[in-house]
Amino acid sequence: IPFRSPDSASDPSRPLPMESQLLDKHASQIEVACDPLRFTLGRDHDGLWIVQEAHGLCGGRFISENAATRYAKFESAGRGSVIRVIPDPIELNCST
């Protein structure tokens, strides 16, 4: 169940998601920050895969590791990403 924090929509350094780029006909040039997004990937106590951006900008719970990884890459929107897999159980934090 993916989420985005309210702050991520107004963050000018965050690239627009792919669907926004396609729908925004007035966007002639989209600036993309150089720093990659940093994600943590692991399993929760229920066995679901959790992926969360380090600053809480986005994240979600997924059935498979592949789905969680694709989500992180999609959210990076050409900006690049670092995905750190951790062995310990993690929980999705939606309170950022």
C-alpha cells in the first residue's frame, strides 16, 4: 500500500512522478536533483516487504521484493536511487 507524505508534493527538489510528467502539458523542462533517493527495504513481522524513503517522502507494503524494488525505482523517476536491504524486521512509518 504505497503512500506519499504531504510534504513530498510541495518539495521542489523532488522530481515529479511519471504520471505527472505525462499530464503536465506546460512542463517544458523538468529539473531533477542530482542526489539519489535512499530507500530501506526489508520485511515486516507479517512477512510483507516494506520499502521506505529515508526522509519519509514515500514508501509502502508489498507482497514481493520485486514489487517493492520496482516501486522504489518508479518513485525515483530517473533521479536514481540507493536501495539498502536490511535483514532485521522493519515496520512502515507513515507518521513523518
